[in-house]
Amino acid sequence: MNREKTASSENRNDDEARHLARLLPAPATEDLPPERFRHHKELLMNRIDADSRRDSRTQPTARPTGRLLRPAFLVPVSALALAGILAGGLALGTDDRDRTPVTATQGTGGLLHHLSTVALTSAAPVVRDDQFLYTRSKVREAEIGSGKAVLSPLTEREDWAAQDPRPLKKLGLARVDGEDMVINAQLGDDDGTPAGLYRPTYRWLASLPAEPDELLAYLRAHVRKDAGQETDQLVFEQVGGLLGGVLPPKTAAALYRAAAKIPGVEEAPDAKDAIGRTGLGIAREDTTYGNRTEWVFDKDDYSFLGSRMYRTKDAPYAKAGTLLSSTAEIEHGIVDEAGQVPGKVSGSAAKQQAG
């Protein structure tokens, strides 16, 4: 009798295994490179871990993305599912990015964690130390020199930031409405400004902690303190400044998750950039100082569109509601020379071709 029960149980297990196997994609004909295998495995295990934490709580919290498999499947067949997903590259590669729509009901944490997941699926660019980060943007900024905030007209700006990690006396080039100006070392850096929080090269960004709590602690310790502003607000604004560029995927993911841990961060449904593009907004207000900073992300591909800052309290130089700054990120790229535009031959290269 016991043998019959054992045989029956084994048959049921075999049937279930075959059924679950049919739910998985067919294996790929070629093996993934070891680096991509580890990358996909890390992403999947992060999602499995997030699902487990979510379902262990009595009150459900918003998730950034749709599930790959329900938790009931993940526990008994996690090894089988992992093998099938890694073999087929299911929904984790750069060509098959998770596009689960993010809605307001998911909450701020849900959006930031979703942005983190999307960032991890991005391909890491190759950036050499002798190259430059190119950024084209539209900017409006308030001047307060006269004692009153006077907002500038919309200005087109191009920047070339040197990626050399050594202390530099010339940090790059800026072109504002067609006029060029050299960006020199920061005040007090007589021997040049090294790579760091206020000159973030790609190599330096890649060296930041990938664990959100560690990254947040680092930022709190290294932002330039201002007696009038909350440290958390300064950190939030600093994170926003880092988002407008070319980021290592792990660093971008960690920045989003670190931002989710800053107290006071909330949704901003009406957020828009300097050219009026609206999208998914994240904001934080310094209620003591009276400034509010908002980030806006594209609703379709979740790219960073820009930011804005405005007063929430009356001040001698501006009334509540006064816009202090607004940006719109238009284009980014890595180029070989300051002054070169992505997709166009640099001046020296053009001379070589002509010669």
C-alpha cells in the first residue's frame, strides 16, 4: 500500500514538473555570456526577494513592477524557473525592458523602485578617462543679485564635462546660446578639482556604494551643508543633479532606491520640465526653508526629463509660487573632444580626413 502511495505521489510530482516546464520559455540555442548570466540572475533574485518581503507583511505595499511568477510558483520551482528565464533571457535584457505601466496608485516608493529596476536593465556605456560627457539642455534660472528673483528667459545650454579623474584646472566647456566659455576649477581648488560629488565623472560614479543605505549615508556625509536648509533636502537635490547625465546602471539603480528612503519624498502629479513636458513626478519640500524641488520622468521609457524648483513660502526676494529654476534634458552622449557633438565628426578628426 505504501509503495502504491509513493508511486502515486511521484507520478503527481512528475506531472506537476512537466506542467511547470511547459510554462517556461524554450531554452535558447546559445548560452549567455557569464557576465549577462550573473546580471540576469541578480535582477531575478532581487525581484524574488522583493516579492517575498511584500507578501510577508500584513499590509500590502506597492510594487514597482508586475511579477514574473506568483510567489506560490517561486518557492517550489525557483531553480527550474531561474534556469528557464536565464536561458531564454525573459524580460530582463536591454532589448526586452520591463515596461509595466506605473500609476499614481503605486506610490512614490513604487515609482522609484520601478525606475531602479529599469535602470538595472540598461546597457553600461564604455567611457574612457580622456573623453567628455556631452549634455544639451534647456534652462531657466532666477537671478537674485538685485534682491528680487528675476527669472531668465529659456536658454539653450551645451556642456562638455571632462572625465579625467585627476585634479583639473579646466573642467570642460560650456556653450550658452552659442557662446563658449571654459569651465575652470572650483573656488579654492588651487591645484585643480578632482573627480567627486561636485565633479562626477563616470568612473567616480561607478565607485559609489551600490547598497542604498550605504549610498544615502555617503551623500548625507558629503553634501555641502547649508545652515538654512535640511540635509535631506540637500541630498535630494544632489541626487537630482546626478540623474541628469550618463550613469552606470548600478549607480542609477542605487540612487533611485536611496531617494526612496529620504523622508518627505512624495509624488508630484503636475511636475513638468522647462519646456512643458509632463510626466511621472517625484518631489520633496523643505518645509522650514520653503523650497520645493521636483523631478519629472518620461511616462513611456522612464528617462529623466528634467527638474524644477520653486518657493512654497513668501521670502524677501520671492513670493510663494515663484519659480527659481527649471531644466529640460534634451540629449546626452560621450564624445572625444570638448566642443564635439554626438554623431558629428570633431574638428581635429575633420582636419585629419581633409588632409
